[in-house]
Amino acid sequence: MTLLLQPKILEYTTEDTSSRTWLAVSNSLKKEYGEETFKSWISKLDFVSCANGHLDFTVPTRFIRDWIATHYEKRLLKLWRQHDINIKKINITVEPKKNPNTDIVKSSERASIGTPVSNEPNAAEHANTSITNLDRRFTFENFVVGKPNELAYAAAKAVADAGVVQAGSNPLFLYGGVGLGKTHLMHAIAWHINKNNPKRRVAYLSAEKYMYQFVKALRNKDIMSFKEQFRSVDVLMVDDVQFICGKDSTQEEFFHTFNELIDNNRQIVISCDRSPSDLEDMEERIRSRLGWGLVADVHSTTYELRIGILQSKLDQMNISIPKNVVEFLAAKISSNVRELEGALNKVIAHSNLIGREVTLEVTKEILRDLLRSNERAVTIEDIQKKVSERFNVKVSDMSSSRRLRSVSRPRQVAMYLSKSLTQRSFSEIGKKFGGKDHTTVMHAVKKVEELMSIDIEFGEDIRLLKRILEC
Ligand code: ADP
Ligand code: MG
């Protein structure tokens, strides 16, 4: 009897302790990886049990499981073992979440959506426009994957491949600086679905176009058909959603469409130049709703990725240029892929025109102006963005007056870097940081220099940031 009872009691306590351990571990993970990553991935783990040296979790989709397994599982295990050394293994199983509001659309319903019906002029017209709007070159095959964009690529591919909508990836929110491949990925999703699953209706449009159509519909008192065209799609993609920030009625309308589509289990893909939490002019409830699904950032390119992209473009054009020219371009044009492509095209076009072979000398000559502007490209905004990423704080905190050390220190670092990497004066820098006084900036610079001289690790960190920003 006692033997039977004891394990029961033990089991109870273990469960209790392991739930507490999970709370502690997930808190540490949140601190390490930041809110955004935590929300997208780690928070999707449902802790089930801890027994026989195994931890069991469930997640809603296979994609989330694979991503967590390759990126966070090792760290999770290590942290857990600090609490309980007996844990040897983590099992993550996929258990799709059943949500009564987002039930899978029945295939009969889907088919009727997929087939344009003659009395639905808007839907048919819309579907056509969306495909002709797409750039032929923007496919997954032509997208070069590297560390900075692997998450965005994998997420976009998963959305394109999925026959049914994956609750954990809806909406898919892609964000990152200009020219880094967000539009390319959205078009790639559309091409992929168009080819492999032509019955699924895909609509792609820019937020500006969305707004324009909305305003036009308002003027023509035709809101019903405006709404109808979006209701009839399976996948809605809205590019550069930052454009509807601050536009109250469009924002509101967008939110309605958005909710309706999500409730009907349609996939939404959004791109933006900043993260949901940095969308300051967007209403709080909309902002938080946008971040519910999968938030994937596209980081600035690395040198390796730029080399890969140039090589791939050359292969596509069936052209070869000397290796030192490719390396030169990848090293010098680091702002974004659009500029990199532009520079490559310019070099090729010019040398064709003047009938000269592409050499390093010719390249330097052709790109003289562009290179000059790239050299002074680092701006205070770039610095604020990089520093916020590095320290996991919001870009908006750079201009806030929050005194919390975890926020004020990164702000001081950004001020210091602004002073050393730009020509701006102390008071100009202060203005860019939410109108701070020049003495605050001077103090920040002194403080960071002091810390760099006494804390080796901190100093290394800052020097690395500086190098990244300079290249
Ligand atoms: P964004 O929408 O983020 O501003 P785009 O998607 O318009 O950027 O990309 C700008 C250009 O760079 C496009 O011509 C695109 O094909 C190219 N590009 C961006 N990232 C990649 C990549 N990883 N591989 C190949 N081409 C890329
Ligand atoms: Mg774009």
C-alpha cells in the first residue's frame, strides 16, 4: 500500500516542481532571446510532463517544432539541467490546436472560393490583378538563403507549402529594413501557391494600394464590394503595412478584414519595415494582434550572403566577372540587396556599353558616386536600430526617458556610437534621442568610454558593434 501511495505523492510534487522550473527556464529564455523571439517560438511550447529524465512538450505545428528543435532546444535543456541534472532529453510533439473560431474551411467551401464565379466580378478581377502584379524573378528558387534571412525564408516557405492554414503562423509578419527581400518572399509565396495549388486564391497588394482602394470605395459608396474581394481569398498578403499607421479609418477597416479572414482560417502575410511593437501609430490592440502569429525578421545582410546573392545573380544572367570584383562589391555595397543588385547591373551595363572588360579599376570608376554615398551611409537611425537589436530593447526606447538600466545603458551605447561614427554634434545627437540635452549625450559618451576601459567583455561587444556598423 505504502509503495503505491508514495509514488503518487512523489509524482504530485515533481509535477509541481517541474511546472515551477518551466516557469523559471522560460523566463530566462525570454531574457536571453528577447520578447519578440519568445513570443514567436518559445511561448508556443506547452509543457506536458517531466518523467524518467525526459521533458515532454507539445507545439501546434511541425514548422514550430523543427525551428525550436534547431534553435532553442539545446539551450532549454542546458538551463533545465541547472535545476535538475537528471534531465537528459526533450521531446516535442506536434498537437494542432483546435480553435472553434478558426476551424478548417471545408473542402467544398474552399473549392467554391477557388473557382471564380461569374457574378463575383471583384473577386475574379482581383485574383487576376494580383498575379500580373508579381515580379517573375521573385521566386523561392531565386532567393539566396543565409543566416540573416533564414527564418523569414523558412516561414514563408512553410506558409506557401501548407495545404491548410497553420494556426501558429497566422499572421506571418515579416519585418526588416528596406531592400532586404520582404517583397521578394511575398511574391515567392504567391508564385509557389499559384503553381502547386492553383485553386487557392492569393491576393497580394501594397498597403498603399489597400488604402487607395479603400478610399476609392468610400468615395463611391461601395464598401461592400471592397470587403467582398478580400473575403474571397485564401491567402491575403499586404506589403509595407507601416503605410497605414496613423490612418485611422483604413487601419480600422484593415483590422476588420484581418480578423474576419483569420476567423475564417485564411492565411495572412504582412510585411513591414519594423516589428509590431515598434508600430507606434498603430492602435495597441491591432499592434498586438499583428504579433500573434509568427513574427520573422529579416536582418541586414552579411558579407557571405552578399557574395552568395551576387553569384546567384551572375549565374542567372549567365555572366562571369572576376572574383575580386565580386568581393569588392560585397564589401563596399552593404546597405541593402537592392543597391547591391543595382551596382552589379550598372557595372555590367557600362562595361558592355563601352566594350571594356569588367575589372576592379573599371568597377571603381563606374561606381565612384555610389561608393562615396555608401561610405557615409551610417546614420543615427541605423545605430539605434542595431543597438536595439543587440540589447533586445525597442527602438522607441532610444527616444524614451526610461531610466531602467536595461534600457538606459543601450541608449548610452547608441549615443556613444553616434558620436564616434557620424559627424553630428552632441546637441544634434540629443535631438535624435527624443530631444535630450547635449550634456546627457556628453555624459553617455564618457560613461561608455569608462565602461569600455574597465569591462573587457563590454568593450569587445561595443567594438564589434562598431565594426558591423562601419562595414
Ligand atoms: P524589401 O521588400 O525588403 O524592401 P525586396 O524584396 O524588394 O526588398 O528586395 C530588393 C531586391 O533585392 C529585389 O530585387 C530582390 O530580388 C533582391 N533580394 C533581396 N534579398 C534577396 C535574397 N536573399 N536573394 C536574392 N535576391 C534578393
Ligand atoms: Mg518591399
